[in-house]
Amino acid sequence: MLKLNPDPTFLLPVPVPVPGKEAPTVIKLVAKYRNIDDLQSFAAALAERSLEQAVCETITGWEGVDTDFSVDALTVLMKSYPSLHNVILEAYFLESHKARRKN
């Protein structure tokens, strides 16, 4: 059944490029749901803040990472894998648009 008000978060599979490995390692991030108005505002404001900050405002948890989630740990993860913030935001927007198409 389709919910009038979607869950506040959803699992977002993210393929993390790992140096020295042919295939990315997929982790699951807990991402905040944003309705169309909030998503457009979030996208429009990306130029006003760093991509790391935008990711930290969006991700609230994870599965498949060897430490407990915290914003500090997320920041360390993004520094360890330099393209990760781009990969996360791309996956987030693709998943958000996919959800909009399904609804």
C-alpha cells in the first residue's frame, strides 16, 4: 500500500569505489526522505555549502561500515574515499527521482 506520508528515512545502497579493487563495495546508508519542495530547496542550496556538509545533513545511519555511525565517522569515511560525497549525493538524487517516478 502506498503511504500518503512516506517514511522519514530510507535505505540507500551506495557503491563505494575502493582503490585497488575492481568492483565497488556496496554499503547501505540511512537517508532522510525529502518531499519535492524540500528536495528542490536542498538541491538549490548545494552551492551555498560543501558537499560534505550536504551529505552530513542527509545521512543519518549506515550498514556495512566497520564502525558505528556518527557525523564524525561519516566525515572520516568521506575523507578516506575522496569521491564518496559525490557518489552519495548522486545515488541520493537518483533514488529520490526514482521514488517520484514510481509514485
